[in-house]
Amino acid sequence: MPLVSLGEWNQFVVSRPHMHLLQTGEWGALKSAFGWKPLRIINGEAGVQILFRKLPLGFTIGYIPKAAVSESAFVHDFWHEIDVVCKRNRAVFLKLEPDAWEDGSPNNKLRITNYQVRISPHNIQPPRTMMIDISGTEEAILARMKQKTRYNIRLAEKKGVTVRAWDDLAAFHEMMLVTGGRDGFGVHSLEYYQRAYELMHPKGMCEVLVAEYEGKPLAALFVACHGSRAYYLYGASTDEERNRMPTYLLQWEAMKWAKARGCEDYDLWGVPDEDEATLEANFEKRHDGLWGVYRFKRGFGGQLKRAVQAMDQVYHPLLYWAYTKFIGNRD
């Protein structure tokens, strides 16, 4: 069985700069501290990191987040190895979220023969996002933004907002709690953010940035990168000095941070799962869920993208039915 160590996996990842952040060893190590068990399989040019989470009675859920998929990578023998690992870990099912877009990008089709893989009714990661091209000059990136967003970036600078790196994770967490309570989303524990920072920051894979006015923190974000992509993972803001538009300058500085590290794409990580026409027709009227951030994110000139739908390999159909019924009711 080609299970590999964390060190072997990290060597595999280094040679694949287009691999998604959620397939890195650092992400697996982060999740291992909070209830997941990462296992990693390499077979020639193909490799995946699988996360297992315990369920009652010794069962688990298997999850492959943002795997690089292609017809050649997911050949029969490789999927058989994944299958065996899942069965040994008593997985009720395995969820695979491919790192591919629905828009016809290369490698966005996957057919796994001789296995009962089905389209899943649920994704774990937000399926739709805004991707910003940061490969050009700063002037070109700004030019692609909406006029109001460019104006707000410059306004923040004129009104004395400054942005710097921030290592006060406790203060960042407090700001996240304020934002989560105001906007109605869940917030990780302080220990979660601290562990993510400890794993990635020494390797140059992340930064916490804070926007301040006269030394007072107004907004902050956690940005991460791997290879050619950067990801806006977590963001927070206070209710103070909002007229100074600190969040706009903060995002712009995060893009410049990512660009300086060789990234070409900046993933704004999550908008409502609707087509562009629906989003544009409703963003000024709706503020629930991810609608509250779409109006902000749309201004940065990104391209609306939707990931290929998740797929499930089912090992225990009755338990899988119970799980999907519960999740469906909860959603």
C-alpha cells in the first residue's frame, strides 16, 4: 500500500506548484490537530491527501479536498488504493472535491470506472468563488477593478489607513468573533488560527494583515498561498471608522503580498452559489449568507468560477442515507 510519510508527501507537493493549498502537508497537519486524521497516497505521478473524521461506533468519513484530478491520474489502480485505505478506516463514504472548474477548463472531467462514485448533493468548500488575475502589473490589476473599488482603495490611503503584518492572533480572533456575530457565520477557535499561523507562517505560506487608523485596528485578514495561487481564507472588521474603507485597502495589500511571492491568482473564497445574472440582479437586495460579501468581492475585478461538483464513493448505503438526510435538513 503506497501510504507515504508527511516528509515524502511534502517532497511530492514541492514539485507540483499548482496543487491546491488544501492538499498541502501543512493543511493536513492543521486538520490533524482538530479531529481529522490525514493519510497520503502516492502512485507514480498521482497523489492525494485524504482526511478521515471519526463517527460513532468506529466509523469515519473520508474527505479529499481539492484534489488535482485527471483521467490519467485517477486510473483504476490508483482509485483501488484509495478504496482500500477508506475501507480499512471504516469510512461510511468518501467525498472527493476536485480542484477543477465547471467552465471547461482542462482536467475538469473525471470518470472513475468500476466504482460506485456518484455526484454528491453536498459540497464542503464553497463551490463558487471569484478568482482575481494578479499576474500583470499593479496598474493592470487596478484597471480591471470597478471604479468604486479603486476609489475606495485610494480613499483609505488618503484618510490615513495603513496596513501591516500582524502577529497578534488573540486580537485577530476577537475581531473574528465580532464579525461572526454581526454577519452570522461560524468562527474557529483561537487555537485553530494560532496553529494555522504556526504551521504556515515560518514557511512564507501565510500572513495576517491588519488595517489601522492612528494605531487602532479596524480590519484584518488571513491570507495564504501555495505555488501560483493565493487564498483569502478569513477576514474580520470592527464597526469603527468604516467610512475610511479599511477593508478595500486591506485586500489590495493582500494581493500585493501574494504577487510578491509569485502568485498569479487570488482566490476570494466563496460567494453565493448562483449564476452571474442572478448574483447581479440580487446583490443589492440580499445580505444573508454569502450575499453580504458578494457586493464587496465583485468590485475587485475577478472572474466568477464554479468548482466541479463534489463526488461521493459510498461504502455503507444506509448510513450514507442517514448522513445526507441529516445534512440536507440542516442546510
